[in-house]
Amino acid sequence: MKLDYELDDGNSARAGFGVIVLQSDETLENEFAPLFSGDGIGLHHSRIPFADAVTPETLHEMHENLPRSASLFPSEGSLDVIGYACTSGTTMIGIDAVEKAVQSAQPRSRVTNPVSGLLAACEHLGVRRIGFLTPYMPAVSEAMQALLVSHGLEIGAFGSFEQESDRAVARIAPASVLDAMCSVGGGDVDAVFASCTNLRTFSVIEEAERRLNRPVITSNQALAWHMLRLAGLDGEVAGPGRLFQPS
């Protein structure tokens, strides 16, 4: 028998989101899931090829694959915001180039990334001088520092795990991340920024803020917050840290 049915607006009735996740990333999807689970909020993932070694060369190589990854989302126009989930990749490719590549496949979607999320978060929180934590090797960290300084931020303290393997980054214990946050955030800084979408941070953000008495911003936190904000949902979703607290 042929059954009757009705159509509604689907899982993205209020807002549809897409996030392009690195092939090597093991962290972002777990941290994002609770933030995009509300009624009428749809989150879709696409993967982008990436080697395990995080170097300027491998990060640049993602540029040519961004349109293909963006094309694998549901039909054009169904997503309000797409996030490219790579802080170091955005640094090497460029904010504008990332947006152009994604919109070549999804022209109706707004596009963001963890760097743009960080800059918006710093403006929102009144942050200028940061304690900066990365897991990267020096060449990547130095490029990122230069990018942030070019956008008006000051680096008051810096520390890195100096790890090239993205698989290893996903296995850095949250307790080690917490200790590192406190190490770079204990001096003359307005906030701490912990970079990398593969670094597990959500479980320690609020404890770090308690110890330091200042905001802690991370790549996944800033990206998720900025995506929600671009869709007009800021203030409606509970997330970790002061960034998600009502103004």
C-alpha cells in the first residue's frame, strides 16, 4: 500500500550549518555535537583530505580541495553557515581565500573559520593581549602569530607542544592542555587562546578560566560560537566558557 505523509522543514528548520573537518581530526565532531543539537538546528559534516603531518606545505595543499569538500554538503542554499575547521590551514591559505573557495561550491552560505571566530570573540570580550597556546611546530606557530598581530592582537605569552603529528595532537591529555593554558595565561594578558581544532579543550575551559580569572578561547569554541552568531542564534545555545555567557 502507498502511505500518506506530510513534509516539514526538516532538521534545519531554524538554521542549517556545515563544517569541513580535516581527515585527521578526531576531536571537533565530539565537541560540536552538544552545541548544535537543538530543535530545528541541523549540522552537517564534510571531510577534506589531509596528511597527518601539520606543515606549511600540507596545510596549503588543502586549498584546492576546499570546493570539492564544500560541494558534498546537502543541496545548495540549504546551509546558512559553513565553517572550515582548521586554524592553521586558514592561516596558510588565507581568510579571504578560504571563503572564496567554499563559496565557489556554496555561494549562498556565509563562511567562517577558527581565526575569524577568534577575532570576533576577542572583539566581543574586549580582548587585545593574549596568552597563545599551540600544538604546532615553530614554522606554523610563527605564521599564526604574525597573522594575529596583523589583525591587531598582541601576544603577551606563547607556548607550544611542538607536535607535527595531528594524530598525536588528538591524544594530548586535557590535563596537559589545562596546565599549558595556565602557563601561558598567568601573566599580563587579557585572555588565553588555545589553537587547533584537534586539541581537546572543552572539558577544561571553565576550570582554566576559574584558575586564571580571565577568558579562555579555543579554536572549536570560537568557531562554533561564530557560526551560531552568524546565523542569529548567539545567546540561545549553552556552551563552555565566558564566551557563551550572556552579554
